[in-house]
Amino acid sequence: MGEREMEVDWSPFHVLVNTSELVRQELLWVSPAAQNRPSELPEIFWNKILEMHGQGVKLVLKKELCASDVQQRQGRLSIPMGQIKADFLTSEEIRALDNKEALVVPLIEPCLQVRHGLQLKKWKNNRDHFSYFLTKEWSAVTHPSAGNRLREGGLVQLWSFRSNLDLCFCLVNSEAPPAAVENMANHE
């Protein structure tokens, strides 16, 4: 039996199709330097994400903070299913959340500090509806001493990204101008 040569189609179209499939399956990542900053994400947060070797930045949610999001005794940020703008979880993460497991995730706060130990959880409201919640260290993020200036009625953006394949989040206070963010970061 002779060896059989495998023919590979190296045409640009097939290379592109195969590469995009590997990226879709998260088996191949695009270099952070080759990525473009999403236009809605302030550059100062983009730089912090790159500093953490972040990739695959996605806008998860834009929302007006409600009372339960900022009350210390509640200690959670709700991420309602109907407001989620992009798929940001892997199939394994979805399975873990469906099995009532929490995902431990870091968060870049509006003051640009990285808070570790937050937990992403899934809570079902009824058979067809659910919300995700960021819990555990969330009260520290909303505490006035954190300097994030989060308040009821305030507008925020929640972004997801991957660092070493791990899920991470970035919270942008849409009401804080970039100069104020730099000022908050310099006073920490």
C-alpha cells in the first residue's frame, strides 16, 4: 500500500472559511493588536482590556441601573435575558450556569480597577425567562468608597471579553466622561 497524499485547497476562499470556522469554535484567536476597538467602548477601557491580554470584546448590555442594582443589601447587578445584545458565553459556561453553578469572573470597574471574585449566576424567573446576575463582590463595586459613581437611574454598559480563554467583564459608567474616569483611576 502506498502512502496517500492529502490534498489541501489553499485557495484564499478556503483558507478564510477554515480560519473563520476555527475562530467561531474558539480554537483560534485573533491577536489583540489586530482587533479593532468597538466604537462605543471608550479607549481608556480598551487599553485596560488589552493590558489584561483581552480578546473577543462584546457589548453584553446597556442599561439604566435600577434600585436593586445599586442597593448594598441586594448585592447584585441584573442582566435580563431580553436586554442581552450578544452571545458572550461558551457552551460549557452555559451548561455550568444551567446546572446552577456560578462562574467566578473578574470585572474592570468604571474607575479602571480590576475586581476579582465576582460571580455570574443564572436565575430563572419562570419556565421561559431568566436573568444573569453578577453577585458576590458586586456590593463593593457599587459602594461609594469605590469611586465608581454608580447610582439608580445611571446608564452603564457591560462588556465581555476573554483573557486566556477566561470570561471577564468591563463595566463602563456612561455618565462619566473619559477625563473623570482618568481622574478616578489616578486617585485609587
